[in-house]
Amino acid sequence: MLTNQEIEYFCKSHDYDLRKSGNGRWIDQKCTPDVLWSISDFVLDYITNISETFTVKNIWNSDYAKQTIAETYSKPGTDEKTAENEYDKVFSQPLCMLCYAGVLEDISSDHRKHLYRVKNKEILEDIARNDSLALRFLYVYIERVLKDSDLYKFFEDFFKHQNSTYFNILKQTFINFYHEYTPIKKDYEPKRIFTKVLNPLAFKYSKRGTENGRLSNDLIKKADMMYNRDNFRDIYCDKPKGVSRKEWLKQNPQIDRRNGYFIQIMNSSKKLLRKNLAFYRNNLSELTQFIQEYSDFTNPTQIHHIFPKNDYPEIMYYIENMIALTPNQHFGFAHPNNNTQSVDLIAQKILLIAKIQSIKINLESKSEEHIYDFDKLLYVLSVGWDDDSVMEIEKNDYAEIIYLIQNHYLGD
């Protein structure tokens, strides 16, 4: 994962001044964190498996996009005529934004028919990991565009004075800027784009932003910026304390609408874990590395969910809930007798201990890329055990986690 400083350095190395470029499409309605992440992931898959150059239609019609896009965004399939106009925006607008940002480049001679290729693969790979990193890129990029265009001071004023007067001044200033420096002369488009510009910055600085065209009543949350806004954390916000997570999910079946979204993030996490093992762990399974009596030096081709994805869909895509195993370890130990429908609690305990060691080494390393997050580890455990008190563990207290694991499985 790239650091914030590396993302900022990348953006600073470009001149994004809209007064010079006149580009009113440097960001657009569909450039939300989840859409930007998803389209970037489709592009990476396409350039890896098919061609280094691509059009919007190439990505739109790719097998990978077709497999996931309908479920990811609760829309009809990509071949459906009824959704054609919507998908055109979903695929084209993020690509246009990435092109202006310098992540992609348009190499076509006819700019009515864009032909793209990747200009900075490292940045694209970072965006394509998950929607949180896509959001990070968005607010760094947006802030740099505004500073280069001498617009940022108006946003700073609004963040200092969170009231309707400063909000209306900012909004009208933004619209006037579009009228003066871009080909967009009507009001409705700048108003819609304004939301995509303001809210990522409001989220970054924990401020109020805009909702339904007005000053938001509350601070902007990540969920407020998503193309599809429902997610597990939002659903859990209203969960009564006496109700288990499993029961609450049964009462809120709407989460199933976004199964493709979570599958896509899960597959990205699997790729990242495999890459880490190949680069830093001699391609050994995580069980082999840390639990000597279960050593197996064949390749770790299996990615196992410590807490099963069917029982715990809300953590199916967390890399902290995935462990790389050899086939024998997976089907002979994690799932005894090849029964993938059963979970052996003794095995789960041992796998968790191995995973904790793997996470600790990664996060404490000064040389390897950090792919885990300690707070997400706590969240995985709190969901897997249905115990919110786990979230109270102090940062990086791995000894306490091991102690809790030993106690949780006591008697198994």
C-alpha cells in the first residue's frame, strides 16, 4: 500500500489547474469511492489478461465486469439495454477522471473515441485494492486540483465556518467557476459535481458537507459518498445490544443485494495476500511459517476464511480473516475429512494464532508493504465471536489477543 505522502507527491507532480485545461470532467457524478475502486480493478484485470490498451466498451464488456457489476451495484446486467446509459457513465466517468489525474493516458488521435493505457500502474493498483484507498486518492486528488485552480481557499473558509451562509457562497463560487473556465454553462451539472468534490474533503477533515443540495446536518461519513450506500457497518449502527449480529442480518436481508461488491473486494484481498507471500514469505503457507507441527512445504494455493464467509458475510472480504494454506492443510486440517461445510474449532483456534503472528510481523516490518490493519483485525474477531468488547483492546496489544483466543476456545 502506498503512503499518503506518495499519493500526495504523485498529485503534486501534475498541473491540475482547471483555468488552463478548461476540463469540466476532471471529476463527475459516478466518481464515488466504490465505483472508482471497482472500475480500477476491472482495468487492472483487463490489462493483465487481455490488452495493454482499452476503450470504455472493452472494460464494460469484459468477462470480469460482467461477472460482478450487476450484483456489485444492484443494477441489471451490462448487456441490458435499459441500463446502457447508466453503465456508460459508471464506466466512462472514472476513466476520464483517472486520465486527467495522470493515472491513465488517452492515446487516441480521435478524442471522440478514447483509447486508454495505464500511465502509472502503481497508483492504479493502490486505488484498485478497496474503496477506502480509492477514497483516499479522491480526497488527495480533489484537494490538489482545487489548490492548483486557486479554489481551495473557498473550501477552507467553509470548513472554518460551518453554516449555510458560507455553504451557499462556496456552492455559487464553484458554479461560477465552471461557467467561466469550462464549457459547462448550465447550473445543474456543476451542482451535482459539487457534491462529489465537497464531500470527500468534508470526510477527510471530519466536517459537514452537502446532502440533497443543502448543508448536511451531520458530519460526512464514508457511506454518504457511496454509489450504493448500504453496508454492514451502517446496518449494525441500529442493532440493539441484545440482538446478535447473525439475527440482525436475518432481519435486514437487503444486504444480500450487494453480494457482488463484497466478492470483488474479497478477490482483491486474496490477490494481495498471495502477492505478499510470494514477495516476503518464500511462498510458504501461513500455518507452515508459524505452527511447526503442521508444516507443509507445498505451495499455499488455498485461501481459507477463518470465520466462514457463508456464516459471516460481513467479514468475508477482510484480509485479516483470510489465511493462505496448502491443499492438505485446507482440506485435511481446516476442514477435516474434506468437509467444507464444517469448521473444526480447535483448527480455528490454531489458524487464528498463526494469522496473528503473520499480521504482527507484517505491521512491525520496516521493509515490507503493510497489508493489514490492526483495527480491522479487532473487528474481524468481534464479528466472529459476536463480542463487541474485543474492539476495546489497545492498539498493537497482540499478547492480549492471544490470551483472548486461548480463553475463547478453552475446552474445545
